[in-house]
Amino acid sequence: MAIDTVSPRSRRAVLAAALGGVGALVAQALGRPLPARGANGQAITVGGSFTGTSTTRLENTTATLSALELRSDVGLWVVGRGMGIHGAATDVNRPGWGTAIRGTTANTEGRGVYGVASSSTGATYGVHGQSASSSGRGVYGVAASATGFTYGVYGRSSSPSGYGVYGYNSAASGFGNGVWGQTASSRGAGVFGRASSSSGDSSGVWGDASSPDGHGVHGKAFYGTGGYFESTHGTALHAQGRVQFSTSGLATIGAGSKSVTVTPGVEIDANTKILATLQQNAGAGVTVERVYRDAAANKFNIVLTANASSAVKVGWFVIG
């Protein structure tokens, strides 16, 4: 009868086999991503760099508390350099994509991203955005709802001298803009301002120019209206101070002549209104008789009732 023989194993061999099994279990555990879980009182590792292949999720089931609070307490000499949250995103598969921090809310009164600057002094920012790209956005907001008063970016200030939204361009030259608005809607506004106060001197849109050649508010239209003002019961346009129009000027009628041709630099048609008044005495009983429009040449002639006794200036104003 054949008898199976078993060779005795040394203590060293048994330990080696046990350690090998433990190493295999550790390698298997490290090779598969495990969900990050935590409960009240459990610790989170602070400091260091970690890499994972699955989502780390923190959820707080108490409605009035935050799921995660991150702070940066910095020293006196580096005030303003600390960051509560710093996000960086690089998508190697699609250059130009990747979101550093994204906020989403499904609540009707919720905020995707909510920033608060609680300091009562200094240049604090609830949300600060910066872009180094030639076509990037420091802060980019989207309102995806097709109805209602939705806002891509909403700013609010309760300070008597504060700003709901403040835009600043530090370029010393060029055509940089502090705030730039654009709309593709047929009846929308690139920038919309409203003064809801029922009293006082509030302004829907207020512009201030500190440069001698600057413009507090500048409007330009290639075909449409550069500036359109409308009032149902009040005043559509109120100017305090001197008013200047590029469609006005002075023309001189020489002595012994009774007319002068003016090229105003704008289109002239049959509906164009032209005002003309003498600025000097042209002679006894001599005044402006009529204005003749030359629509084909975009000119007009100012004609007197008689020849001027001396050279006189005539003021003209083109409307419409």
C-alpha cells in the first residue's frame, strides 16, 4: 500500500506564507477605490497630498449647517493672501475645459455660489474672479431658465455708498471696459439699470467721467439710436449744463451774398428738420427766408431775404 508523505514545514516558511497572504490583501485593497465615509466624531486626515479615482462626498443632514467649512487664518503680514477654498482644474483630454469650483442648487431661492465679505473696512470681496486668458472670464454666470427674472450674476449691496456690482479695468489705454454687457434678445438690454425708489435722486444707470475728455455715459449705434430716452409722465431728457450737438454749427454768409451752402456730415432727406437763425445784423429788414435741402448731396442752403450788407454768421441745427 502506498503512503503519502508530507514534508514538515519550517517556522520560517510558515511566517513567509502568512506575510505573503497579508501583502496580497493589502495590494488588493490599494488597487480598488473605496468610498470615503465618515460619521460624527470620526477624523479626517489633514495635511499632505492624496490621489483617488472616485468621488469624495461629505453630506450634512442638518439643514441649517454646512457640509464643509474651510478657512485660512493667515498672519498679519500676509493679509488678503489666505484662501478658504482653492480650486484648480486641468482637463488633459479637452484643453480649455475643466471647472475649478462648481456650485449647483435646485432651490428656487438658492445660490449656486454664495460669497460673503464680512469685513467692515478695506477692499473685501464676496466673490473674486480673475482670468489671465485673453478670452477668459474672471466670473462667469449663467441663468438657464427660459422664464422669470433670472440672473446670470446677481450683486447686492446694503451699504449707503456701496455697489451691487462693481467693475474695474486697470488698463491705462485702449478700449478696456469696467462692465461689459451683451444681449442676443430682440428686445433685451446689454446693461439694464432700474431705480426703484419712489423718492430722491436715484438713477437706473449712472455714469461718471473723471477725465476732461471722458464720457459719463456713452452710447453708439451703427444704424439704430445711440441714446434713446422715454418718459410717460416725466421728462425724457434733462440736461444740466451746456449741451453740444455735432449736427449744429455756424455758417458765414459773405457781404453782398444772400445764401450759403452747409455740409453737416449727416444724411439729409425730405423729412430732415433744419433750424437756421441769424447771429448778426445782416441789414435793414434782412432775415432768413428759407432752407433748401439737397438730399442727393446731403447738403442744404440757407437763403436770406436779401443780400447781406456785411458778412454775417448764421447758426444752424439739424434734427431728425
